[in-house]
Amino acid sequence: MTDRDEFAELVAPYRSELYVHCYRMLGSAQDAEDALQEALLRAWRGLPRFQGRSSLRSWLYTIATNASLRMIERRARRVSPVDFGPAADADENPGAPLTESVWIEPFPDAAVDAEQREGIELAFTAALQHLPPRQRAVLVLRDVLGFSAREAADVLETSPAAVDSALQRAHATVDARLPERSQQATLRSLGDRALRDVVERFVAAWERNDVPGLVALLAADARMTMPPIATWYSGRDAVAGFLARAPLDGTRRWRMEPTSANGQPCFACYVWDQAQDTFTLHSLNVLTFEGAKIVEITAFLGATSLEPFHLPATIA
């Protein structure tokens, strides 16, 4: 076994959680993979200097956190369309996609343990992006990963008092942007059977181009976002109008394949391609619930957002 093989075996138990950590910091699975690769390379090169003054896990988190912070300095803050601008008028058509990488991206649940899902929900991920980088790191280290103030201070090369102060400020920002209940709590209270009923009705309505049937599942204040398109719609009537004009106007045939992202129900949307005589991948629709109603449909468009899910490009 080579030294590189031994290193890979040494860090293998932490690789998945480090990837999730980088995603929380960066809001993008692609950026998280880049940060993780940088962190592992730095850890490989620095291993001879690792003297065991902290645990291997803490040492790896230090390197991954700092790799994420460096990436934040080089790239624009990621947002959702809701944070980018006001809702469109009900009869306004979507604008062109914004090609620059400004959008929060989905994260596959396959890379996440069940107990980690609350920490990658879309609302929480979006709220984190409003924090200054070091406050973001403090909140993730302390609240999500359970690091002590001293451990977080060691990671960030600061004092426990500075960590506590940053955490207090971070809470004030994040708490103001989060719903009262997490999606995990909402889905648990809804129950498997009721949840299955709603998502099956959602799929059936979408595949039938049944706008009234789908709208019946929406909360009154439901919204629909479609990154990388900045246009978004707020209110059940506005969402219904958009659906009737565009994706569900009856000119397209759809297939919905269930998957899961950010700890939330999710569907890979395939649209019929007459020229290729097959269904081709179009988008990833993530559902956010409020009680038994869908309060947001987030339709992630574009290959970059969908790559981490390893979805087939076509289905028969």
C-alpha cells in the first residue's frame, strides 16, 4: 500500500461529512467538491506536520473550513432568486437565465446521513449565505457540528470570546430568515402516508398538465423559483398563471422521477423530445412544505446544478 493509499484510507471516514460541511459554507455542490479536493490535497501535503495536538477530525475540519473561506473570497455570494430581486408580476414571463454562478444549488441526499439533513435544507442553506464568511463558519461549527467554543476558535485561529460574539450575531441574522419549523420537523408531523399522498398527487397533476389539480396542493402564499432564471412568482394565483402559460400549457409531455435533495421531496423532471423519441432531463423540482401544503417549488435548471445527482440524461 502506497502512502497515498494509506492517506485515502485514513480520511475516508470523514470525506462525506467534510463534503457536506463545504456545501453548507458555499451553497454549491460543485464548489464544495472543489473545496474538498483542495482541503484533501493540503492535508496530504501537511500530514507529516500533523502532530496529533488535536483530533484528526478537527484537523481536517480546520483545513476544509479554511479552504471554503478562501473560495468564498474568490467567488460571489450565492443567493436564491427570492433574495436577488422582487417577485414578478403575475402575467410577466420569465427572463433569460443569468449565466454567472450566483445561485444556491441543490445537494443530493445520497451524500448525507439522515441526521445531517436539517443542516442542508434549502432555507437554512440560503440563510447561511447572508452571513459574513467567518460568522458562517462559526455557526456551522458550533450549531451544526457541535464544536465547543474553544474547538471552533482553534479552527479559526481566534479566541472563544470572539467565537461566542460571532455566533450571537449569526443567530440574529439566520433566525430572522428561517421559518418557524424546519422541513424535517414539518415532514415528520405530516407523516409518511400523508406526504406520499401529496407528492403522488403532485406528480400526477404535473404529468397530466393539470394546473387546477396542482394548484390545489399549494399554500396561498406559495412561490416558485427557477434558478438560474432570476424571475420568480409569489402567491398561488401568480404561480398558477405561470404554470398555465409555460411548463403545463399542454404542449409538453412530462415524466417525473422521484429523488431527494436537501432533505426535501424532489423530482427529476423529464420532457418529451420528439426528435430523439425519448424523455430528456429538464430540471430538478424540490418541494418545500408548510403543513400539508406545498409552499415553494424550486425548479433547478441547467446541467451544472444537476451534475451531482448523476441522473440519466434520457429515459425511455
